[in-house]
Amino acid sequence: MDESQNRMLESHAYVLAVVTPKVYLRDSRPRGETVIQALGESYFTLLELAPARGKKLHSHERVILERDAKSKIDHVKRRISYDDLAPESSAELPLVVEIIVTKHEQKYVQFFNEAKPLTTRMHSLQLLPGIGSTLMWAILEERKKEPFKSFEDIADRTKLQDPKKVVITRIMKELQEEEKRYLFVRPPPRIEEATRR
């Protein structure tokens, strides 16, 4: 595994909101600074970005984060948590998560095809909302016959009504740090540190 994979760096992000100083009320924040709150495309990392001088950005816009790229972003300021989000960013978050999941449908369908047991009593599929043991076994039996091709294929072949919505709901819970295990989202720093030890 190369270092960038190990560190889970984002190459692209989606803008949640452009936050102006008068809206962003944090005592430690220097006055007169506009920041971009964004969501990483690969690992759903919540980020605070500095816009490049003179560049206008809009909600849901996809931006490049890599250095030496012609980007509307000057640099990544820091990683933030769900609690750091401005109200307008929180409002846009579910829509941006849906954009990313829709764009990368195959990645999440692959999860259904390759998910493994976590313990002898718990399967990673059961971490998804609405999937109990009966539905988990149905998914496992169906994927043995033939790998799933799309969310629609999963819905047609199992009793899971809306696989995309299930994945989005799980991602939102992980972003809000309501889960102990992380399937799709880069874990918060305190959990990342604990797993490295």
C-alpha cells in the first residue's frame, strides 16, 4: 500500500458551502476570511479549504485538491468534523453524498458483492440500516449465483427496497460519528490514531 493510500488523501472534493466570516462564528477564526467547506470524493473527508484568489465557487461544484493542478482551491486548511459545519453546509451534505454515491455506484455495488464477516456473529452487510440476518443471507445467496451489477439489480434480486438510500444513510451516520465501525467514511482522527497503534 503506498503512502497516499495509507493516509487516505483526497484528490477531489465537492463544495458544500462558501462560508463568509460574518456567518462563520468561531472565536479562533481570524476575521475577514472566506472558507470553503467541502466533502472529499473518495473517503468522505470533511474539509475546510482556502479558495484561490479571485475564484468563485458554488455548492455541489467538484474541485481538484492536488498540488500543481489548475484549481480554484489554493490549499486545504484543515480537516473538520460534522460539528464544525456551518448550517448551509449541513443542509447540502445529504445532497452531495447522494451525488458522490450516484457517480460511483459501482464502488458501492462492489461492497455488496465483496462484503465479508466482521466476526462469527456479525457480517459487515448487517451494519447497513435495515439489513438483518434474513436479508443478509438473501444477499449472500444472490451474489453467489451472480455478482450484482447495479443498485437496481440488488433491489430486483433481494428484498432490499432502495440500496442507494441505505448506503447514503450509512454514510451520513458515519459522517455524524454515530457509528463505531466505518465502512465508507474516513474515520475521525481519534479513531484513526487508535487503529494505527
